[in-house]
Amino acid sequence: MERSRSRRGVRRVGVVVTALALGVVAWGGAALTQSAPQAHALTAPVGITADDLPTWQTNGVVWAVAQSKGVVFAGGTWSSIRPPGASPGTGEQRAVNFAAFNAATGEPTDCGLDFTVGSGTATVRALAVSPDGDTLYAGGNFAAVNGTPVSRVAAIDIASCTVKTGFSLSVSAPVHALAVTGDTVYMGGDFTSVEGESRGKFAAVTTGGALKPWQADADDVGRAVEVTPDGQSVVLGGDFDYVRGSNSHALAVVNASDGAIKRAYPSGFIHRNSVIRGIHVDSTGIYTAHEGTGGGVFDGRLALNLSDFGQRWRDTCLGATQDVTVYKDVLYSSSHAHNCRSMGQFGELYERQHLLAQSVTSPTPLLGWFPDTDDGPAGVEQVGPRAMVVAPRDGTDYMWVGGSFSRIQSSGNKPQQGLVRFANGPDTRAPTVPDQVTAANVTNGVQVSWPASTDLDDSELTYRVYRNGETHPVHTTTVDSVFWRRPTITFTDTDTRPGTVYSYRITASDAGGANTSSRSEAAAVTTPGTPTETTVEREATADAYVNGASTGSTYGTHQQLAVRGSAAYESYLRFSLPPAPSGMVLKNARLTVRTSSDPNANTADTISAVPVTGDWSESAVTFADRPSLGSTPLGTLAGAPEAQTDYAIPLSTSGVNGSLGGTFDVALTSAGTDSLWLWARETGGTGPKLTLTFRKP
């Protein structure tokens, strides 16, 4: 549990998130459709993207999450919730230690339940839903729910969002864990008695609230309890050393009917200074989350077989694990892992990676899923995420994560307190732009090198090498990488001419090519020998568009350019051109533009590149004073069917020749009704480019 605080040099991917409507939605979940298939852009077997979705926040710590029929329940220690992106104190709604949310929108439902206590701090530490999805059980330290007296455990009718008054128990101390079957509620916590009868840290009651004779007394706190799929066994986790008198440190498996020991784990199986914080049980096995205190402890995860409750594998990463869950044969964990060198993975990070993924069959390699939160604000135990649950709704599966965090580091360190969620698709974020690209002459051509990029939910990335601004790559390769292992990739271009300048740019695409980065900065080299050809690339020095529906508006600082005939948009581009090299003439000219990520960026209409004959300036041009244009196009583009794609417009060399050594202005126009949206030069590296090729006559 060491707390290393400095930041590692890993480039994080940020996005601009469109704000969603923040209205309150209905409490009841809609009928569920079958969950959507795994997003194609993910590297298998990962099935959840790392793209955080807009989610309401809490003003305190989330200790527990559960779900039923598309509604997610969160419990913890807080007094209000607020919209996504809102600062503390902004747009807050009262919600005392509990809230329910639409799994698909991240918005609160109309269910309001206040968990309170007469003295001390009220908190909800455990939530569990009955197998039929109709009843929510809550445990913690509270004495009333919406004014109805309860004692540290309560049953809630989900349909009406009301306390079931028939479920009334007296529990002597806080409840930390709950598991529910068709007829039994198993509890773990600090308590020593239930309904006035001795029960040491674990107990069982009927779903109607009657104490059962089941006994699995432990000598220290019970923090986790789960029932095996066959209903025959109960898995216990916590701080204890003994269960029913048997030496079984932190973990035990007992009989579901009477609590008798079925499998004990004597001291040494789990480090004596390590405890269990969470357990997940499903048809694939038993998975435990461990927290240790001091050096050399066990902070990682265990996978146990259901057949004999023996160990399948052990993860020895350092950095305490708070919870685990399984989705499609992948174990997802919330922790503050900072050193997994013992497993052949990342070494000491001097910070923390709070979310990880592993195959249920093997702890290594760590899979390519690395969304990340911070530890949380000052004043709370700073461990980041604490609870996880997967909730299907409307054909999509959503992973909800709760905890003490206050920011999402993997999304530009944006504020987000207490709750965050991810989905099984679509994956919308591109890999990092390749950097440190170099080009050097070698015996048989030009060698291009660059370190692999990173992507938070894709380890297998495809790279394309573009030469001299061409729209088709001269080389394509796929390489596996993660943030701590970025191999150097090389490509040798053997199709080169002597004495010629070549520039190379690289893109990185995720699995399936759904998302592609911008092109890298160019790496240029001049081949040895007497030149016979040279190619130069120029980025726009100014660009702007005008809007026929707003004739006095300027758009020179916008990050996009627009083209359309009806309800007109026109875009203007300016380039500074070199003179023709001595003894050479212009043989080819090509304008390259890139469609933006806007959903309507693509067009089926023909786009014309027309010479600008009038004056204009990037900062002042409007539709009302737009420049005059030439009558003969320099080139045309027969549609641009895809977003986030480069398109080349071959230009007439005679129309460009007169501008060599000076300024070249060109307009993009259309006669159609289908708009085209392009990245402008303000995006940095993805704006319009002009490529000129000169050769000896």
C-alpha cells in the first residue's frame, strides 16, 4: 500500500465530451434487450472501452454499487449528487448516502432514499440485489431510511422505492458485505450479535428478516461474502485469522446451509498483513481482491477454481486491490497498482494505475485496458476506485466504477467525483499520435523509425507510413504495445531517388481501424547523389470558411472548415510556396484535406478547388465580403464518403505555377446540398496541406 505520488511520463488521451441533458429519469428500468457485441475497435479479449461516459457525481466516497434491470444503485458517504463536469457545489441535488441511476444515461432516477443515523456518521457500505431483481438489500452504519427505523441493514422494494418494513433486524455494529440467494441474506461486518444472539462477523437471515441458525463466526471483521453458483457454498473474506475455530486467514469457504468449514486457508497462503476487500464469484471461478500493509505484502488478486476451491493463479502486483468483477472472461479490477515487475509487467511507476484487466485463465499479460482515475481529494483515504458492477441496458453493457476519486486522469484529468462508467462500445478514441519519428539514409534507401503509440483499450495498433503527403501509405504494419512497453518500429523505403527530399508521416489505428490518429510531425531526409526529383509539403498559413446563413460572422479561428452549395458554405485556404528548385519544373500538385470527426463530416457531392482572385484575411472574412473566385476549377474531388479520412485533390500545375515563390490562395466550393466538414489548420497537423513535386525536364 505504498503511496507513490509523482506522475509517470505517459501521454494521456483527452477528448471533448458533449454535454448531455441533465433531466431526472424514471426509477424503473426498461425491458432489457440482448447486450451488444464486443466493440470491434478493442483488442480482444477486452470487451469494455476505456472511454469514460458522462455520469452524475457524488460529493463523497462511493463504497458499494449494485444493479437491477438497467438501474445502478450506489451507496456510500455523501450528502448530494451533481451533474457530470459540474464543480462541487454546482447543480447539486440532495442524496444522503444513496442514489439510483439510469445505467445507459448516467442520470439519476426519481428514487430518493436517505440513509441516516442519530449520532456519528451514517454510511452505506454494502448493496446486493435479490436474484429476481425486485429487492435491494443495503448494509452499513445507519438507523433509518427515509425516516423508517432500521438497524444497519435494510430491504428496499425496487419498484416502489420504499423500505420493506417487515424486514427488521437488530445488528450490533456496521455491516460491510451482503450476498443474497432466493431465500437467504448473508452478511459480513463488525457485528458480534444479530437479533440479540451471538454472531461473530458473519450471519445469515431469511429474505423476510428472520435470523437463521447458520454460523460462521470469525475473530475479526468480515468484509466480503459471496455465494457460489450452485448455492452450496459461501465464500468469506475479511481481516480474520480464524473461522469457526479453524485457522483460515482472510479467506474461507463454508457450507451455505450451516456455515461448516469446507475449505480453510491457513496463515501463509495469504500474507499475514494482507486482508480481502472484495470477492466476485461466477461460473468461471472465485476472484478475490487483496490489500496489504507494509512491505512485501500481497496486494493483488487470486483466482480460485470452483471445483476444489484451490488456487488457479495469483497476481502479485503491488498496490492494494479494492474490488473485482468479471465480464466476458476478463477480470477487471479496481486498485492502486504501482509495481507489477514481479509478474513481468510494468515496474515501479511512482504513481498508480487504478484500473486493470486480466484473463480469467491467466494473470499475465495484463490486457490492454488502462482507464485511470486519481486517488481522490484530500481528507479521504486516497485509494481511488472501490467498487465495480456491470449493468446491461438497451442493448449495451455498462461498467460502473465507484470510489473516492475526484478526477479521470485518462481523460485529460477532468473532474469527476465518486462515479464513472464505461461501455462495451463504441470505442471512440484514437491512439496517441506517433512521435519522435526519424528518417535516415541507409545503404538501400531511407530508414524510418518511431516508438509505438499507446491506446487505453487497444494494445494491438496498426501503423501507416505516408511519404511526401501522399494519401496512400507506402508501408503498413501492426505492433503490440502498452504504456510501459513501446517498441521501436522501423521501415526501410527502398523506392527512392538520388538527391531527393523525402518526408514521412505516420498514423496509428486501433483494432479494426475504427479510430485513427492524426498524422505525425514530418521527418525529412535528403538522399545522397544528384537530384532528379524533389517533393515539398506546405501546410496552410491561413484558412477560414464563411456561412451564407450568417453573412456577417467570421469563422477564421474555428477548428473546422465547411463546404456546401445550398445554404452556402465556402472555405478559403492560403499557402506560402517555394520557388521551383534550380533546373526543375513543377510536375504534380496535390491538395490534401481531412474530413473531421463530425457525424455529418462526409459528403456525396463534388467539391471544386477554385483559384481565389480577390482579397481576404483569415480573421475578418465573412460571407458578405467574401473574395471573388476564378471561373475554372484547378481540381475536383468526387465526394468524400468517410469521416476522419484524408482526401487528395489533384491540382492543375498551370494554375499553381504562377504562385511559386509567393502566395497561393484556393477556395473549396460545391453546388450540392450535402455539407462537407474538414479539419482546419487550428487543429495542428490535420489541416489542409499542399504537396508539390518538382522534376528535371
